[in-house]
Amino acid sequence: MTTEHPFAPIIRTLGKGKSGSRALTQEEAHAAMQMILADQVEPMQLGAFLMLMRVK
């Protein structure tokens, strides 16, 4: 059984589509930036996050 990466819920929050997505809370944004700056995210996750933020 595989465990979910801690960054996955952040991507899921942003990537629910036009009607389902919402802005990140301050805590979620802080956690996301901490993981990114600590190099704890996979390159594909970082790419998805940046594209979703661009579209938002």
C-alpha cells in the first residue's frame, strides 16, 4: 500500500476544475512554500503546482 505525498492535497485543492477549486488558505500556502523551498516535492508536482497557480 502506498502513502499519499504531503503535497498531493495542495495540488488536489487547486486542480478541481473551474467550479470545484478554491484558493489556498494561508496555512496551505505556507506549507506548500515550505515543502517547495526544502526540496520536498517531486519535479512533476512542482510543475503541476506552478501551472495551476498560473491558471488560477
